[in-house]
Amino acid sequence: MGAPSARPLTSTSPQSLGPVYAGLILQVLISAGTYLAGKRAMSELAPLTVVLWRFVLSGSVFVLLLWFLPGPRLPPRAEWGRVLLLGLLAGPVNQVFFFHGLAQSTAAHAALLYALTPLGVYLLSLGRGHERASLRAMGGIVTAFAGVVVLLLGRGLADASGSLTGDLLILGAVMSWVVYTTEGKPFVAIHGPIRATAWSMVASTLMMLLMAPFFAKPDAVLAASPAARYSIVYLGLLTSVVAYLLWYFALSRVPASKVAVFSNLQPAATALAAWAILDEALHWEVAVGGVLVLLGVRLTQAAHVRPPAVAPAAPAQPPASSSVG
């Protein structure tokens, strides 16, 4: 038996989108801290050790969530292939590429490359027929990306040393996140954000556990500083549970391109956090880049991005004869 068809997005009023935007802002703030937490944990532990324990924590939370949540604990058999694909993209591909790339590059380079996410999601959504082309949406995505470039160049991106290999690995992580977001859109429309996230993340955890005999290194984790261990907790509970749930919750309500463009707010959020927490100075690039990002997000949200029109079914033809053979 085939999988149930995705529910179309209903017309949503701006008032009812308040929780969606609030959730995306919280997701941006959590994700902005992911770069810092990842760098801190990897200053003492190997990248794959950090990734493995991150998924052990998040996978345990999602297993408990599925156990106590009313309804099916396992996905329908027809959906197992898609669950495994999403789990592979979110776990072994995205996170292994990202953390190995981050270990060889810089947080600024990673933020710039991840700013390509909205453009990738939009183009892939067009190619897959999930959305229709919109000049305003494209203009908003390009404007937001220009804001990220201004912000990061002003903060010394050109002088930040990062290897080509590291940047290419991060770009691979970006591409996997683009596919995860685009392919997850119809999945979350069928099963809802909680189950869609939980099933894909549990699948990711099971795949990552195959690496446990080689990279778990519990003695090294216990010997690490409290800051490194707290960073893993941050990655496992906030980034991999709360932020992922918020991402799929937003995807269940609005088109993927409108969700993805919020990721361009992360560099600005990181700059403001550095000013508030680390007492770093704010310069012109924060104002100019931040305004461009906000303008781009606003243009994208105002765009009429709809699924492609479906041709009406042809009316049924009356039978040629009323007699029954």
C-alpha cells in the first residue's frame, strides 16, 4: 500500500503565522550558538566523537518522545525508505561533513556557506515542482545573501584562514541540508513535525551508532573539561532536538523557501551575541548587513510562493452502454 498523499498548505493568515516566526527566530538563535559550541567541543575531542555523542543524546530524547506520544511509534513500512534517506542526510552526511569541515575551516566560512541554503532550497523546490517561481522570493533570497556577505566581510572573512578542503566539506553539509529540507517538506505534511523529526533523527542515531566502537571514546569524553561536555549537551539537546523540531514545525506551515531564508539571520545573531556576551565592538557592517538580511527575509515572506497548480482531472465519461456484460 502506498504512502498517504501530502496535505496541501492551507491559506494561513499573518496572525496565525506568529508562532511560526517566533519558532524560527528561536531556531536561529540556537543554531547561531551551534558554531561556537561545536568549535569548543572539538578543541578537546575528535569531530566524530562529538557528533556521535550529540546523536546519542538527541536520539534518546526522540525515542522517549515516540514512546510516550499517542499514535504509531514506527513509521509505516512504505515510508521506511524515506525515513532512512532523511536520517542519512541529517546524521552521517550533514553532521560528519559539517564537523570535519568546521575543524579545518572557520565559523565565519561555515556561516557564509550555510547562507547559500535558502537559494539551494528554493531552486531544488522549483526543480521538484514543490513551488512556483517568484521574482520577489528570488530577490529576497539574493538580498539576504548579500547582507550575509557584507556582514562577514566586515568581520574579517577575507582574513580568516580556512582550508579549501574544510570549505568543500561544509559545502557538502549545506547540500545535504538543502535536500533534507526539501525532501522533508512532503514528509512532514503527512506525519506532522514531531513524528517526522523523531523518526528521521532516530534513524540518524542508529546509523551513527555503527561508529561507536571506533569513535565513542567515553574515557576521553569524561576527561574533557565541563565546557566541552556542556557543548555536547547543547548540540545534542538544543540543536538536534529543539532546533530540528522548530525547523520541521515551520515547514509544516509555510513553503520551504520561506523557512530556509531565516538561516541567513544566523551570522547577524552571532555578531550580536558576541557583542552582548564577549563585549566585541559593533561596526558598520552589522548595521548594513543586518538591514539587508532583514529586508531579504521580509521580501521572501511577502512573496506569493505557492505550490504549482494542479491540472483539474478530466470529467468522467459516461458509459457507452447501460447494459451489464
